[in-house]
Amino acid sequence: MKIYDGKYILIGLLVFVGVITFPIWFNLGKAAPPPEPKLDTPVIMQMAQKQCVLPREEMRTGHMQILNDWRTQVVRNGKRMYVAADGKTYEMSLQNECMRCHSNKTQFCDQCHTYAGLKLDSTPYCWTCHVPPKETK
Amino acid sequence: MGIRFSLAAVVALVLAVFLGIKAAGLTYFFGVCVPYAAILAFVGGVVYKVLKWRRSPVPFRIATTAGQQKSLPWIKQDRLENPVTKKEVVGRMLLEVFLFRSLFRNTKFQMDQGPKLYYQWEKWLWLAGLLFHYAFFIILVRHLRFFTNSLPFFVEPLERLDGFLQVGLPGVYITDALFIVAVTYLFIRRIVIPQMRYMSLPADYFPLLLLLTIGVTGIMTRYFTKVDLLKVKQLAMSLVTFNPIVPEGIGVIFFIHLFLVSILLAYFPFSKLMHAGGVFLSPTRNQPNDSRIVRHINPWNYPVKVHTYAEYEDHFREKMVEAGLPVEKELPAEATTPQAGKE
Amino acid sequence: MAKVPKPNELVIDHRLPGTGWMDTPVVFRPGNFSYPGKAKNLQAVGLPNPREWSPTDEDWKLPPNWKQIILEGLRERLDKYRSLRLFMDICVRCGACADKCHFYLGSGDPKNMPVLRAELLRSVYRKDFTLAGKIMGKMAGARKLTEDVIKEWFMYFFQCTECRRCSLFCPYGIDTAEITIIGRELLNLIGCNIDWVVGPVANCYNNGNHLGIQPHAFKDMIEFFVDEIEAVNGIRVEPTFNRKGAEILFVTPSGDVFADPGTYTLMGYLMLFHEIGLDYTWSTYASEGGNFGLFTSHEMMKRLNAKMYAEAKRLGVKYIIGGECGHMWRVINQYMDTMNGPADFLEVPVSPITGTRFDNAQSTKMIHIVEFTADLIKNGKLKLDPSRNDNLIMTYHDSCNTSRGMGFLEEPRYVLKNVVNNFYEMPPNTIREQTFCCGSGSGLNNDEFMEMRMRGGLPRANAVQYVHDKHGVNAMSCICAIDRAVLTASMNYWVPDVTIYGIHELVGNALVMEGEQERTTDLRGEPLPGMEDAENEDI
């Protein structure tokens, strides 16, 4: 088979295949294991019924919206209390309420955000204002 | 007719995956088998097609010259529109590939009574085309966060730039909106402009509808029927590390998104979408206009039958001699008369 | 022959037919097609399937295995031309080309949109050469090759002048000229060609030029112009023919030998060469610059073009100068050296007057007369009196081939500005690389095709009309023999006040020659500006 302009086209094809397979060689075949946050903070351990403000699945995909709503309610509307579906009330506060149970930022925030490829200091931008609780390592 | 056919095809594809997941629970098939097959078809297909193009030679230098040629030293050559050196050709190709230079020339005609012709400003096609391609490209790069353990350095700045409006939660990406707007424009344009509609084939509507659906489902997984990102990433990572697992509980919208992307990939090499590769090989753009300076070689150049001067002179010798034109062979003294009789 | 409607009666309707293009059959009617090639002309150059036929016939008398011939021909060309293979695959039908075609603008026939012209061939390619087309048929834009498809090809590949304007706007550089050239090549395989192309080809092959002028007549005709020049300024120029040992071979399209106003351009060449004392010769064997082979097939182009180098070699000249012609220069710039080179028996052209070395033609060893003259003027070697052209308010028409197949834009303008005082450009969308075709290039300059020619000529004429109305332009110059013939007709039709000139006719007018008598007329015998009275006084 005769070929023409072989060199340039071959280089082009190599670049193409290289770019398309970027994730394969960039990871070198190793996948980081998906994070499994441990629910072992002192506060959670003491809870009889281990229940957050919303069911676990909804918290996974919707926690950012809850946090955002809470911020708006508190900062803009001056409302501080949140009534959950089961009638329980919560103080709408990241530091005082959320972090009371999920007291470990590395465990409950960073782990998953890192896995999902989010930049910790900017997205989410919770920590541009809030100060994370001190962690004992 | 073309629109209905393409629309039906896209609806059928969506329905197929919806039923496949919801009714038959074929998550492994749609989450692993189809994407693998699609990427194989895509890479294999593109390579095959380009190699096929490569097998045909470029026998002649047929650059479309769009500016002043290299000529006398005091005449300014238009180096990008009429390149002569390799560097100039690369410059022209960069403009073509990254800025759609040729399409930028576009105009629209209008004919009034008279008849009188006008050529109006028309950059919308260029703009929509450019926006669509760049938005699509950035969206693709952003998706790398599902496919890599540690984020490549260029993804985050791109994301931040793309989301700099900081509107909504999760933050709205500008490229998402541009993508939808541009594809919609390209689609509507095809339907509304009579000439466009007349020349369009099902193969023109289908990719646009496919892209539109991919865009919409993608946006849905992010903003509306939210999908568990960690599971999606787990699936994606398992695919690129060749250790496929489909975690439980990924929403059907995601599977629709993934399936349509797979269809797009597999469809790509066998359709007009190959213009992406073809633009690099286009002989009217990637050749220098230097065929008076350097001899271009046609690999299949073959000898042809020509009418030689000797044959020509044999035919006209008598007339030439009579007219005082120089000849190679003089007339034979005797044989003149009978030959003239034949003429 | 059909009567051509008057300009104000010509209906140009851009509304689309109710049926899709695949379901709209072609209708041959007087004025929209060219007469088919005569059997004797096909035979003269050994083209297949010579016969007497007409496009209006039901039966085109194609060879029994015509389908196989076409498909195999297409396969062969897909393997030979990357351009074709690529252009068949990558069009996205974005529509940018649609309204760039002069034939579409002037006719409103959607199949004259370059994209659909190419689809005529693409649909057949898809059916027989792609998987999608084989399986999905019409849904993939594929269709069967039938006699009706051949008729459609014949109609529309001979309603394209290969001007490449659409290619300029195509984001992938798809060149309809390339598709038309190969489409015509395929049609030629089964004997479907037009006589206005095959006739000149046969003439050129056997007699040396398109018009079939035989050697003695060629010499006579040129000598007639020698007399004409003498009548104008009293100088007797002395052209030579087939002269061995001349420094330069001069080749120009035979149209300039034969018909006004090209003949005046030819007189301009003779005067210029005489004035600078150029050691050059004409050839009766290579007496054609143009190449209608380009409008037939690549092979025919090569067969006709071969004469230039062959003759240059036989005569032992140093290099070749080519006259003003459009498609001739496309062939010389993009094909000649590749096809019939290397011209290693010639030398890199050096102007004997100025010493300028034409490095931009260092391989072909052939330069354009306008390049040559521009260099003379730049170096102050010519005495010019542009006021002799002061009765002309001039504009300039770029030929498609020299613009988009070469980039020959500034040289003619430079010469022009030195020989005329009043010069106005047409609107930017219609000149330089965006120039519009004259309307009848690529062998379509025949009388029976007149209606389509006038339609195709409309965009150019419109731009002329614009400068005519705005600046009072009454003359248009060009560097193409076909243009000179075509534009004369189309201006007559659309903008009757505008006359067509070749650049070297204007040079001839302005050139102050040594020892000339006082000139009272231009080369056409019209009084020079300010000399109208001198003429009248005699009466």
C-alpha cells in the first residue's frame, strides 16, 4: 500500500490517539478508591438514630443547595431555625449544626470533594468565610 | 422528512436506553459495554478513515489563493492568504482550524428589482460555529475531572473561568449555555432558511439533535435530576482503568447522557463529523502556492499521447514552407505534388 | 438557438421547487445547455463513444456498460485524488457556499448552489462507496446511479465555470471546481461532453490552437496586426515565428489572434516587445496559451499543455513568457510543471531589459507578461503617456483563475495605474480573491448557452453597474482572453456603456515608442482624447 504525506498524517494521528487516551495514561491504570466517610465522630457515635436533616441520598446530591439556602435564610432573611420533614428543628449553621456531627472536615468534606475533582479552597467556597473546626489527627 | 426521521432516531435511542435501564436493568450493558464499543469505534474509525485519505495522493498543488502571490520583491505578498513557505502554510492552517478564517468571509445575498444584488454582513454562522466548537471543547476538557485521579493542572482554571459568573448552585457554566444556544441556532437556521432546508439531509439534523439532547441531559444531571457524582466518577474511573464496575443507584438520565455520547462517538468516523479531521488534510488549504518555484511531484504521473512537433510539421510542411516559416525537414523536391493532391 | 430574454424580462426566482432536489428532474431547454461534442471532434483526440446525439433526446446512446465505466472511473479517481475523496466525505452542508455562485445568483436554480452541485456526485459516491449509503440509502443521502443522474451531471457540471469562488468561503476548502473537473472527466468516459470544449480541444491538438488556425494563417494574422500598428503610429514591428535560438518563446491564447477586443491586446504585446527590443519568437505549433483540456480531463490538459515545453526545448529558448489569460495561468501555475516538467532545459527567467530575476518562476521557467511589464515600468524602462487613455474611466475585473488559482492581484493593478489616469475599483465583495466569474468560463462561452451566460454574468455586471453609476466608469480591463470575449457580450446585455480592454491594449495605447509618428488614434482607430478635432478637421 502506498501512502502519501505519511509523516505529517501519522504525527497527527498519534496526537489524536494520545489526546483521546489521555485519561488512560494519565492515571496509569490506577483508580483511587471511592471515598467512604466513616461515621465515627464522637457526636454521631452517641446518636441513637443516626439521621441527618435529609435522607442520605438527598444529602449526597443536594447538600450544597441546603447549605446555600441556609446561608440565604440566615444572612439575608434573619431566620435561624430549620424544620426538617420529620418535625425536628435545626439551627441553620454550618459551624454550630453541621459540623457538630460532621466535625471532621477532612473526612466529611475534603475526601469526596477531592475525589470529585473540586478545588478545595475555591469550590465550594464555604471556607473562604468559615473557619473549619480544629481536627485531631 | 429529514427532520422527522432524525428526530425519530434520537427519540428511539433515548427510549431504548430508558427502557433498557428501567425495565431490563441493563446497567452493565449501557454503562460498560456500550461506552467501550463506542470509544473503540471512534478511535478505530477515525484512524481508519484518515489512513484511507492518506492512501490517495495529492497529485497537484491546488491551493485556493486568497491574497497576493509571492511575486516581484516590491510587491507585498499576503503571507497568510497565499502562503509559499511551510511556516506560512502553518499560519494559514492555524487561522483556518482555530478561527474558521474562510467561513469568516461569509456574506448573504439579497436581490432587489433591477435586478440588483447586495452582499450583506453575515457572521452569525461563523459565530455560532465557533462558539459551538469552543464550548464543546471546554465542556469535554471539564469532563476530565471524572476520568482522572488527580486533576490535570489545566482543568481547574478552565472551570473557574467557565463558572466565573458564580450564578446558581451548582454554579452555572457559561459554556453549557453557549453550547445549547449555538446548537439550537444551527438547528433552527437549518429549518428556517429555505435554501438550508432544501440542501439538508437527515445526516445534518441528526447530529444536531443528538448534541442538543446530550447537552440537555448533561445539564439535567447537574442542575435538575441530580446524579450522584461520586458514583459517576467511580464508573468513569473504572472504565479508564479497565476494571469496570457499575455502582448501584445512578439515575437513568445519566445513562441516557452516556448512551447518546457513545452513539455520537461511534457515529463520528462514518459521518460528516469527520470534517474535524478532514480540515487538516484539505489540499486547497494545506498546500503552499509554490508550484512555480518548486516542482510538485505527482506520484502517478504517466506519459500521454501528444501531437509532436514532427507530426505537426509533417502535416503542414508545405504550407509552412510556402509561408516562409522555418521547418526542420525541407520538402522533398519531387513528392510535393501528389501529397498536395491528397490534402 | 434560443432567443435570450431582454434584461428586464429575465425572470430570476430564488424560490425553491416543491420537490426535493433528488426528485426534481432536469429539463433541457434552449438556453440552458451547450450542444454536445461532435463525433468527429471526439474521434480527433480519441475520446470514447463518439456519436451524434442531443441532450434533449430521451436516449443518450450511452455505451451498454456505462454504469460500470462511471463507477470504476469514480473509484479510480478516489484513489488518485485525495481532494476528491476528502471532498466527498467532509461537507457538512453549512450553506456558506450556496449564494457565492454566480450561476445560482443569476438563475435561482438550487442545484447551482455549489453544495448541491457537489451532492449530485456525492449521492452516487455514498451509494456505492460508503457503508451508511449502502444500508440506509436515501436517508443517508445516497441514490442509485441512473441515466437521469448522468443527465443531471451533464446539466450542472456544464453550468459551473470552475471559478472556485465557493471554495474561498468553504470552511474546509472544498473546491467545487475540483468536483466539476472530475465530474466532467467521468462524463467524458461515456462520451458526454460539449462541442464548445471538444471542438477547441481537437483543434488545439492537431493544429496547435483552439481556433484551428493553421501555421501560415497564424503568421498572416499576426502580420495583419503589424500593418495595423504601422497605421496607428508608423512603426513597423517585426515578429518572428518558430525561430530557433530566440531568447524567449511567447505564448498567448489564440483568442487574441482571432477576435476583437483581444486582438488589440495582441497589438499591445507586439508594440511592447518591439519597443524594448526583446529577442523573442512566436510559435505556430505552441500557438495556444489556453487549455480547454482542463475542461475535459486531467489527461487532456496534459496532452495539450505538453506543447509549450516541447516547443521551448525544440527552439532552444531560455524561458517562456505567457500572455494574458485566466485558465491558461491556472494550468501553468498549478499543473504544468508537475505534469510536463521538469523544465531543466530552460533557465530561470531574467528580464533582459532590467536584469530582474524571476525567482517566483524558478521551476516553471515561465512568467506572466504582466509581471514582466510591471517590472519594466517599475524600473523606468518604458515611456508611457497615460493621458492617451484619458477618455476611459476604468475599472478592473480580476479573472477567477489568476485570482484564486494564483494570487495575481497587484501586478495588473500596478500596470493599469501606470497607463490610465482614471481608475475605480468595484465593491470589495466582487474583486480580488472574491472576484465574480465573467459568467462563461471553462468552455461555456457558446451562443446556444447565452441565456445562462447572461444570468451567470449578472453578479459581475451588477458590480460594474455600480461603479458605472457612481463614477461614470465606461471601460473595464482584464487579463483574460475569455473575459475579453465574454464580458463584451455581457456588458452589451447588462451595462451597454462599458467597453472591455486588455491590460496590454492600454499599455499599447500609452506606450510612447521611439520614432513614432504623432498618434491621433488608439489601437482601435478611435481618436485619442483631444484629437477628436484633428480627425474632424480632415473632413
